Amino acid sequence: MSVSEDRGRGGGGAPAPDAPGAGGARHWLARLNPAAKLLAALLLGLGLVPAVDAVTGGVVLAGVLLVLPFSGIDRRTLLVLGGPFLLMGLSSGLVNYLYGEHGAEGALGAAVRLLAIALPGLLAAVSSDPTEMSDGLVQRLGVPERPAMGVLAALRLIPLLADQWRTVTLARRARGLEAGRNPVRMVTLFFGRLFALLVRSIRTGTLLATAMDARAFGTGPRTWARESRWRGGDTLLLAGAALLLAGAYALSARLGTLVLLFS
């Protein structure tokens, strides 16, 4: 029996945030093969590495943002998961503005470029069912089974980590460990909760690895309950990502704003 039968048997934990429904244009991206979404995200990410100007990354970022309404991801989930990437982009822009050689233009380019690289990967992960993701990794991309099962387990455990974070927070509040309005105390308590969550995640991962070894994962070839199908829409997604990247470079070159890395 394959691990991809896990969802049908009711095991494996909770689904990914805002698991996609079956119909409607709002879930167009969610219905595509996860392997195609990962390849498109990888194409955009690697393609943006040489370009450090704001126009190239901005065009790609705008194109990805246009796909957001069709991803099936609700706004709250997007804000929670995208918040760290937004902070990373802002901090990268600030550092480049303060210490870079290109001033505000270089800072804007660095921030936009980081967001344009990170957002497609985030959409590919959140809009995909974990089981279908592992099926696509193994059957379509030729990823070895053990790391593919690791990806499946990690995506399944995301809701569990969120529940554990709330449990740790409530337990510490019940013990009177609150920061009040003290910002230093707030930071100290945050890292304390983070360490407690790290310990819990290590324990959970150890138990999960033991359980998977007991079920003979990684001992030989496995069968798969479902076939990971590649459809016309998946090919169109890859073609669209390539056209978007090429259009971004062409527009930036035409406007004279294209700046390449190490140029």
C-alpha cells in the first residue's frame, strides 16, 4: 500500500491551509499538477537571479500577483505565511539602501526581486495538496521517495505546529509569563516559546521517523495509489512562466533599466 493512500484512509494529519475545492475559477491554480507549479516557481526564481533591477523583478511580481485570486488561498493564510517574506524583502531593501552603492533604486530592486523569487514558491506549496505534491515529486520529477515522503510529512505537520504554538503560548500565559508592555520582555518570551516549539518539533519528528521506519519506508520500490497526471494546463503554466520571465527582461532592456548581477 502506498503512502498516497494515506488521505483516503483518514490518516496523515490535517490538510494544507485552505485545501482547494473541486471547482470554480478561484481554484484554477490549485487543480494543476504540483510538479508543474514547482517547476514554474523554480524557473522564475532561477531566472531572476541575474537581474537586480526593480523593473524585471517588478514585472514578474505583478504577474504572480495576478494569479493570486485563482490560487484558492484565503487572505488570512496568505498574510500569515507571506508576512515573513514581506519582512525579509523590506529588511533587504533597508540594508541595501543604507549600505548599498545604488541608493533607493538598488534597495527597491533588492526588495522586489526577493519577493518575486519567494512568492511563486509559496503559492506552489500552499495551493497544493501534500499527498499530490509527493506523488508529483516522485512520479513526474524523479525525486527519491525518502525526501518526497519527508516533504509530505512536513506539509502535513504544519497545522500541528500551529496548534502546538498556541498550546505553548496558553500554557505560559497560565503560568503568569506575560510581557505586558515591556518590549524586551516580549522578545525574550517569544524566543522562549520558539525554543519550546523547536523541542516539540524534534520530538514529533523523531516519533514520526520511527513510525515510518516501522512501516518499511525507504526499504524498496513502492506502488502508488494514484497516478500524477500531467495535463495541458500544466504545460501552459510552464509556458506562461517562461513568457513572463522573457517579457520582464525584454521590457526592462527596452526601458534601459536592466541591471545584471556582476555587471
